[in-house]
Amino acid sequence: MRSLLRSAMILCMIFLVFIPIASGAAASEQKRYIYDEAGLLTKQEIEKLETLAAKLGAERETDFIIVTTNDTNGRDVKKYAEDFYDEKAPGYQKKHGNAAVLTVDMEHREVYLAGFKKAEEYLNDARLDKIREKITPDISDNHYEAAFEMFMKAAYDDMEKKPWADSIFFKTWFQLLVSAVIAAIAVVIMKYNSGGKVTVSASTYMNGDTSGVIRKNDEYIRTTVTKQRKPSNNKSSGGGTTSGGHSHSGSRGSF
């Protein structure tokens, strides 16, 4: 009996020893979405954004990632974001999977948004440009939590729309314009076909023997100057491909 009790106590002790070890392993494997290496956020803000990223990401099957840094090791913000994806391998339920990554480079005051896999299709360059324009004022004003939350929610909303939904061909005003042009062309064609052939012209009543040019005058009216806006360097050419061969959409700008 004593031997049985002793064995039971030993088993309980072993069980109690391995509980914290297992808990620590589970904690270390917990998904991470916020990489605030620049220290822009408080602990509470990070926890809030982690929770939001997990919730929105599960619904869109996409990881929403925030990366901040004070030192890019000589790389520009786009290259830094690409290397992050290659090295950290984020993605929904798989490595190098669906991910939307916002990278903030405090060293060079630049920001880069990138979409990988499914996010590359739904968050194309044009959509990322719009999101970047929305969040840049808050980043400039040091409202980092608000900017990062806006990024996640805007990307979440855009990923609900079809990739081609922003096409000009699906805009109501464009469809109305096309309809009006077609109608106008139809009216002109009908009007042209309804009339007889015109046989009278200015030469009908002109006598070639007695008609001629009496006087010619050149009169100065005005000079027209056309101004062309200088292109802004605030936007990049968009996405690209990482060193690891992963293509992505993108939008780059300063703040």
C-alpha cells in the first residue's frame, strides 16, 4: 500500500514539474503580429493590436503584421519589409502564406505596405496607396496605435471586395457616360441618314473670273502657357519580389 502511495506521489510531482514547461512552450509558440522594434507602442497598445490582428486575420485568412524599426542595417524600407517576410515567414496557418505587412522605418521616416499571396491579389498597389494615404497623417503626428489599427481595418475591408471591384468599368458614372456617348452617336447617325444629300456649297455661287482675295491681315490675339505639374516622389512603383522569390504588391511613402 505504501509503495503504491509512493508511486502516486512521484507521478504527481513529475506532472507538476512538466506543467510549467508545457505552458512555456505553448506561450513561445503563440502567434505574433506586432514587431515593435522601434518602441512606438505601450504594452497595452501592443496587446490590443495583437488581439485585433488575430480576430481580423482569422476572418480574412490573412496575417495582418506591423513592423517598426530604428535601424534597417543599410537597407531601404522596401528591402527591409521583403527580408522580414523571407526570414520570419508569416502567413495564415502556414509559413510564407497570406500576409499584409505594414513596415515603419523611423530611421529614414518611410513607410511601406505589402501584400503577399492572397493579400497581393486583394490588396493591389492602388488599394495599398489609398490605405497608406489614410494612415500617414497619424504616423506623422505620432498617433501610432490609431494608424496601425486603421491599417488593419482598411485592409480587412478591402479584402472583402473582389479584386476587380475598383475597376473603372464598374463605376456608375463611367457606365452612364458610356451610355450617353452611345446614345449621342446613335442620334447623329439617324439624323444623318434621314436627310438628303447636300449638293450646294460656297463654290456654287462663286464666279471664278471675278472673285479673289482683296486683303490679308495677321492679328495677334494671345499667348497660351501650359503648366505641367512636377511628378511627386512620394509614391513608389509598387510591389516586387523578395530575395526568396515571393512576389508581392506594395506602396511606399514618407511621413
